[in-house]
Amino acid sequence: MKLGSRASPLAMAQSRQMAALLAQLIGEMPSFQTFVTSGDRIADRRLQDQGGKGLFTKELDEALLDGRIDAAIHSLKDLPTRMADGIALAAIPSREDPRDAFISPKARDLKSLKPGAVVGTASLRRQAQILHLRPDLQVMTLRGSVETRLNRIDQGRMDATFLALAGLMRLGLESHAASLVDVDEMPPAPGQGALAITCRADDGTTCELLARLSNPALETVIAAERGFLEALDGSCRTPIGALARRKDNQLHFLGEVLTPDGKKRWRREEWLRLGDDATAEAARLGYKLGHEIRAEAGEDFIQSLEKRGW
């Protein structure tokens, strides 16, 4: 079996983790082919200005479809809710802590930053959440690998940033976190911290093999988050946060949408008692709550963001 992965240190750390699990199933270590995606090539602009989520999957999807690789490893939050034709989401095997980490040598948390401090981020969600909580701060674009962003903060080029705790943990860099973000204040990106494996939709043998790695309880919470995202036509152009948490047969969901300047925020929170078809029920909950926000914000909300070029 040949796996495809982005070439960044974080992507390779994630892929090695998945390869070890696959090796237990097939009796040998899969080989790797790495790719520099369109999203990796854009280092100085916001992704929402260049096309959004598909920028991190396009080259891997093409390699799957023409048979150069058998499966691709992704951060789930990079996957669009509507998969490319011929591509299947075969497994959601694991999720680290989905919270954001606050990174700064100058403050313990966002509230502690001095007025006018500069926070670097490439995430429109984080930008909107920061400005909603601290409209007195400045937000600047900060892109690059995890290590690059940490170095820029250490060099004093910006006062603070936020990074996914899961990525820091996979790289052994979690000690850089000054604090962890309260998810009730700043819900993470839908699917943050989770890994995903894709394959060709018509490759039944590989799909069945990979499905054995999937975590059913995790699939349920992810279904709620991606249902919310789908209802809102979510992309990198829309500031959306969502987190579902499951305890036994109870599911708690929190989701929000903001304007990029943080001045307006729409939220939904709900508990759901899960039945026999938990994943489908969770997906319907997320989808319903997303549509409730669309109705409250106005049907032109997402389109207005697009027209403004956010």
C-alpha cells in the first residue's frame, strides 16, 4: 500500500502515526509519497483569498484518481464537506485534544494582552473570534509551518498567535502553549484535531480495509460538526467554529458563525440523546442548527461575505 501525505513536518508526523496502524492490519509498513499542495505554496496570503479548503487536498486527490497512491492522510479540518468526485472519506481514526493553544511570551492568555497588541493568524475563524472578544487588538496574517509561526512569535515580530493543540502535541511542541483556550469562548474549527484517510471511491478493497481503522464514536461527533459546516456552506471564507462532545448516549454541540470583523456572532448550543443511528442523528442536529443560524442571520449572509472578498 502506498500512502500520500503533504510534506510538512506535521503532516508527516500524522502520516507516520496512521502508517503504524495500517501496518498492524496489512503486515508491512506502507510506503509514502509526499506532495507540496497548492495551499503549501501560498505563504504570504490568506487561503480564503485563493480558494479555500480544497487547496490542501487537490494534488492528493489527483494522485489517488490516477493511481499513484492508494490512500491519503489529511487533517480532517482541511477536507471540504463535499468530497471531490471519485474520492471517499474512508476512515476517521483518531482525534487529539481539539482546543486551540494560545502562544505568546508576553501574556498568559488573550485577555492579558496589552491594548493594541498584534496577534498573528491565517485563520479567518480565529481572526473573527479574537476581534469579537478583544476589538482593541490588531490581527495580522501569519502563515507557514508550525515551527515557522512559533519562530516568528519568538522573534517578536508579533505579540501572540493561536495554534491547534493537536498539531503541537503531534510534534512534541505543546510546551510552547502559554495556555489552552476555553472552547466555550472560542470553539475550534469543525474537525480540528481529527485525522482522516481518503481513498478512491471505487476501490472497495482499500475502503473496507481503511474502515477498520475508523472510530465509530468519533465519527458521530465529527458528523455533527461537518453537518453544521455543510448547512452553512462553510469554507475558509466563513468564520465558523463548532465542537461536539459525546458522553455515553448524550451529545453536546456548540457552534457559532461570526462576521470577519467579529462585530456580530450567531450561536447555537444543544444536547441530543442519541439512538440506534447515532451518526446520522448527530449529522442532522448539526445541519439543523446551521440552518437555524442561516435563518437568523439572513440567507444573504454567506453570499455577502463572498462578495466582499473575505
